[in-house]
Amino acid sequence: MPTPEAAPVDVDVAIIGASFAGVSAAFMLARARRRVVLIDDDQTRNRFAHASHGFLGQDGVPPAAIRAKGLAEVLAYPTARHLPGRVTAITGQSGSFVLDGPEPIRAARVILAYGQRDILPDIPGLADCWGKTANQCPYCHGYELADRTTGLLAVDAIPMHHATHLQDWTDDLVLLENGVPVMPEEADKLDRPGLRRAAGRVQRLHHTDGALHAVELEGGLQIGMRALYLVSRQDPAAPLGQDLGCEMVDTPMGRHLRVDDFQRTSVPGVFAAGDLARTYPSATQAAATGNTAGAACHQDLLALLPPL
């Protein structure tokens, strides 16, 4: 009997996620005149931030505005379209993936760019301050929050890197130990001018509309401060990659998808870009890896890439 032909695809590439990585990937495919669809639920990781910083040509611009402008530009290409909504499942294989989402989509290739989610400690007030005066990355927010009394919250371990790192943004850093033991070798490194330690667990953050003004420790002691950093754990914002069988990378900061130099995951036909495929979040790197994923995906459609 002749082998049945594969069902025709609706698009060459389906991209899940339409922020910096996803839109950058779509540009490369649309400019190659390939049919590409971006599917996105508008729950971007950077939606809590007022502005993006350190991103070439976009310093101080709200992330939502950057995303909207990029999306409008890519949708000007006739082979690109955008579907608002969430993809709940992906089945099939390279050449014929089926996506369950706002509408059924059959795609030859898939790019996962739905990002990571920050898992914050359950401390009242922290979520309200997140992306405003409580942050993870000083390169993203440190300039605007500089020269303030600044807290550094320990979560699972003492954040020794940040304890040194932050000295260029503040000379009044308070290490909030939060019940995490300080090892003797760590104590020696923490003994420096401009850094003081506060024992005891953090009970709440006192703020006004996300503007931090004090941290309360157990026992009721309040320490005045106007900025806070912590190293949050991060995990994929959706289980689609794991459900497809993509290999994961475990790091002290969480888990992300493993990719090669072409942004290919371990599953043929599935690419990943942005924070989902990196340990450290960065708008610039998200756009760069999206660009790589889009170009590589196009070359994969032409069978130009080396074997996985």
C-alpha cells in the first residue's frame, strides 16, 4: 500500500509567545516569505516593569510599547499573523505539529518563546513591589534605584554575587538573611563597609502602590529602605516544552529548555528562544536568540542545518 501523505500544514512555523524573542523570530521568517503565526496570551514576564533599560534604541521605553511596535511591524508582512490566546497542547512531529489553542493550527515547525515565570517568596507586599522597587537585575533597574538604602533578600541561599555586585549602585546595602544560615567563609566576605546584616525572617514589605519604604522582620522590627533585590527562582511559564519531551537544564535559579547553537531543542522541529532557553533574563538576549531561532528554523525547513 502507498504511504499516506501527511496532512497539509496551515503555517510553516507556529511561534508560541509574542514578546521580544517571539516577534524577533517572526521577523526572520516573514522576511523569508514563510507563513508564520504568533500565538500569545499577553502574560509576558516583563509586564510588571515600567520601562526597559539597556536595550539598544529603546532605553526607558515601556516593554509593552516595544512589543506592540514590533508586533505591528511584523504583521505588516503579508505572511505573518497574530492569534491572541493560549496554546494548551502540542502534538505531532517535525513537519506536522498540531497546536490546540485559540484555533487548531497545523505547523511544520514550532518555536517556543513563552518565557519564564518568577516564583517569588510568599511575603506580603513583595508581589505588589515586583518590577517597581523590588527586582532581580540591577542592570535593568539599578540606575533608577541607585543611592538608596537597599535590601538584598536571601531566599534559598545567601546571594553572595549580588552582595558584591550591588556596591556600585548603593553604599547602604542591608542583607536580609531571612532565616538562611551564613557560612563562616561567607561572613568574612560580607564584612565590608557599606553592607550591614539583618537576621530574622522577613514578615512583610511596607509600601505605597509598589513604592517600598520599609521591610518588617519577625518581632516587628522595621528597617527603612526604598529598594530591594532578590534572586528569584524561575521556571517555564507553560509546560509545552516538557510535554513534548524537550530536555531541561537545572540551575540554581531554576529550570529552562536546553538548546544548541541554532536554538534547537532536543526534539526535532522544535526551537526555543528568549528567557525560556537561557539562565539569565535579558531583553537584548531575548531578541537576539529569537532572531537566531527564526533564521535557523527557516534553514531547517530547507534542510540546510546539520543533524541534531
